[in-house]
Amino acid sequence: MTWRPRLPSEAVTRTLCVVAGFLAALVATGSRRMIAASAIEFSLVPPEAAGGTEQLASIEGRVTAPGPGQRIVLYARSGDWYVQPYANAPFTAIQGDGRWRSPTHLGTEYAAVLVDAEYRPPAKASTLPGIGGGVAAVAVTDGVPPWWKTGWFRLAGLVAAALAAFGLHRYRLQKLAHELDARSLERLTERTRIAQELYDTLLQGFLSASMQLHLAVDQLPEGSPDRARLDQALAVMGRATDEGRRVLHGLRCGNSDAERLESAFERLPQGLPSEAVGDYKVTVAGESRRLHPIIRDEVYRVGREAVMNAFRHAQARAVAVEIEYSPRGLRVAVRDDGRGIDSRVLASSREGDGGLSGMRRGAAGIGARLRIRSGSGVGTLVELSVPGSVAFQGPADGPRRLETGA
């Protein structure tokens, strides 16, 4: 009896084919996962440059989980992508620890491509190859920019520009403060000279005339009608002499706490006809500070001009003066409900010798910011702001909230 091997049935054969296909698919999937798991890192990148054939630099990196026989192909970008370091030597070997290193020509960007052993890279390409067809991984990095293009240099430039602007602003304020001090000293010197001349001439003459008049009165008999009239004249001369002494004392004093800015604005309507003054109010907010004499006088002139314009020209029924002391500076605002200023008048008043142009010149002379907002029939707001480092002298006098009306 002859033995013959038993062939598998058709069903068994079909099952074996399915199992073999599943195993092949599993192996292929594992291979793709290995490729996908490969990654390229750069540890040394050349500088950014336009590229060319003269300069060479080193580029280094590392590959994680490279496959058997795989190599690195390097590209540098100079318009298009060029294989590195040379077209006839495009491959860079991967060391046992996954590290690689190669010279390269300079470019704006650099690319490392992980390829299989049989892959043949193009020497020049407009775009880099994608994963697949022998390419396992692609990594791209920018060249190291020059120091003047780095983020830290730009940040340092911005900081330096900001510090320079701040320093220039402080220098300007200090220069303005010195100029104001010089002007104040010059003004005080001139006022002292005038006061001395008035005392030596006008007041001394007044006192001499008063003494002679006293002698004449003493020679008149008691009950004489002429004596009564002369006594009345002597009383008037006495009051005038006392007032003259007070004025001369004020001329000699460079600054007086009694002459506050708010006090000057409160007395402002006294120089206007009563029928021309409507509802007038002065409001003071913040901790009152002693002002530099030049600042006080110039701020008062600007505010006075705004109040006069409101009552005389804008026919305002109500005018409010707001004085605000704050750590940042002094703010004075004059509001009225008058007929306003036409926009063309505001624009044309920048030149010439009109009231508005004088206000602008006065504000500019003390380093203040002047804003005028107005329109026909909507009233006017004149706002003057002076930096505290220029406006104030000495510490604050304490919290104050004052509102007066006329």
C-alpha cells in the first residue's frame, strides 16, 4: 500500500491565505508606525544668509528611531532648495546614537530629510519632498538671524527708545522749570526795583505832603470849618499811604499764600459790569498746592481770557471755573453755555494776535496743554493742564473741596 500525503481542503487553504494576509498587513502597519515614529531634531543651525557657493557652515542634529540603512539628506534654501553639501555627495550618515553632522552652504532655511537607502534625492527642487516614496521624515528650520534681527535686540531697542523719550521729556521739564525760576527771579528783581523807586519818590512825597498838611492843620483854630475839611483830607491821605505800603510790600514779595489762584478767579467778576455777569461759579478739587508764581500768573491770564470771552462775546448766562489739584499736575477748565465758537474761527485763530492765539502762546510758554472744544450754539470748554513737576512748589496743603458762586 502506497502512502500519499493528504492535501488540505479548499476551505483550509482559504483560511491560511487570510491569516497570511493579516500577518502581512500587521507587519506593514508596524513598519509604517516605525517610520512615523522617526523624528528629526536640530542641535546646531547655521546663520541665516542669502546663500551661495562660497561659505560653508556646520549643521547638526539627531534622529529618533531611524530605520535600517536610512540616511539624512540636507537641503539649504536660496530661492529654491539645493541639496547639501554637494550634488554628488547628498547623503549624511547617521551615527549609532542617532546623531548626524555635515557641512552645508548657507541659506535662509534648512531642511533635513530622513530617506531609505535606495532613495535618490533631486539636486534642486522648488518644494521639499513629502513623506512616502522612500521619505520617512522631514524637518525644516529657519537660519539663525543676525543679532540686529533677533527679538531681544528689538526689545532692547524699544526699551532704549522709551527710556530716551522719557529722559528727553524729563530734560525738557527740568529746563522749563529752570527757565521759570530765572524768569521769576528776574520778575522779582524788577518788582523790587520798582517798589524801591515808588517808595523813594511817590510814597515819600506823599508822606512829606501829609506832614506839611498836619502842620498846617495844627495852626488852624479849633472849630474852624477849614480844619474839618483838612482833617478829612488827611484821613484819605492816611488810607492811601497805608494802601501804598501794602502794594509795595506785595511787589517785594515773590509769592504770597493769600494770592491763591482760586482767590484770583473768585474776584474776577468784580472787574466786569454787574449786568454782564450771569451765573458764575468757581470749584476747587484736590489737595491745594502752592503754585510757581509764573505758572500761577499765566494760568490766571488764560482762564481770565476764557471767562471774559464767555461773558462779553459768547453771551453766556452761566460760566463755571474748575480748578483741580492732582499728583499729576494742575488742571483748570472754564465751561460756558454761550453761543460757542465757529470751527473756522478756531482754525484761523492759530495765527495773528487774537485772544485765542494769545491763550495758546501763553500755554506753550509754560509747557501746558491747552484744549478748546466748542461749536456754534453748544457752548465752549477751555481746558488747561500743567505738569505737576513744573506747576507746584512745596507739599500739598491738605484735602480741599471748595465751591463758590457769584
